[in-house]
Amino acid sequence: MMTVKRTTAGVATAVVVLAAVAAMTALTRAATGGQAATWKSTAIGRGAPATPTAAAYQEATRAQVDPSTVRVLGSAGAGKNRVTLLRGLRADGATCLAARTSSVTGSFNCLGAATDAYALVYFATTGGSSLAGVDHATVIGVARAGINRVRFTTPSGTHDLAVGPGRVFSYVAVDAAAVPTSLIAVGNRGEEVQRFQLEAAAPRQE
């Protein structure tokens, strides 16, 4: 987890970039052809060409990702709340993901056996326009094979979003009632495969 603070009109807003190491509260294994799905068998999109920033180049090199392979899988949100999902390749062919905001580029996390326990790999920012609480959030990530929807649980109800091209999904909340408290990976037969708790970071005064 990486936390960055930014200040707007004297009010600090906490920005949190989360990798998919969030706490699990439920887990089954999605099956494909009778076998458990893996990230190796998941066709992650190739993405659009991108010129790596100095920070992205540094993070890619640190993770042994070839900077020339870094591409953009997608973006969600607007302005300072925009999150861009980056994809790069390691020398062994592993797909690695990182998130970039207007102020920071996170570490690349590589998909493989170590991440097969997770049906979703996602990154999120949360923050508030005042110290009263969190009132906006942006989530973007990829879903493993066998997952066709992601369900977002919010104070105002649940929202199901289909997994898009390249296995990418995203969600943007612009008010407190829409900020998600959990993400649920939903399988091809409508079954709940895995639940992730999303803990929003409260705004802090500088």
C-alpha cells in the first residue's frame, strides 16, 4: 500500500493506491473447463502504446520489466482522481501491472502463481473534498479468466459492471454514497467467486 497526500484549497485529501492484496472475506476457485483458472491462462489485453514517464521507467526497471513493453490498458476518473492502468512484460514473459495517478506511479506487480489466489488485481484511489470523510473513489483493474462481472457494494446499493475488453474493469464514484466498500468477483454462472474489502483512507489535515 502506498499513501500520498495532496492539498487543495487548504484541505488535505488522502490518495491511496492499493494492490490486490486487500483482505479476502470469501474465496472459491473459478473453473474453466473443469480446471481452476490461472492468470497464466488469462488473456490480458495488449493495451495502447505509451511513452513511459521517468517514474514509470524507474518502477519498470526495479521490477525487471522491459520499459519498452509498457503500455496503457485503460484509465478511469478525471483530473487528479484519474488512474491509469499500465501493463509491461518481464523477460520471462510474465505480465506485470502498475497504476499511475497525476502525482505518483506505483510498483509493478507481476501476475503468476503467487497471484492465482486472487480473482481480481485492482488499484484504487480514495479521498475527500473536506475532512468530513471520503466522497470520491476510482477503481481500475483486471479480472482473471472465469470472471465476467465485478460487483461493487456501496452505501447506496450494489452495482454490477461487466468485465471489458482485455479483462479490464473500472468504477468511478463522485459522491460518498457511491464510494465502494467491497468488490466481488462474479463468475460466468453468476456465482460469487471472491470478495475484497476496500478500506477508504480518511482525509487528513496537512
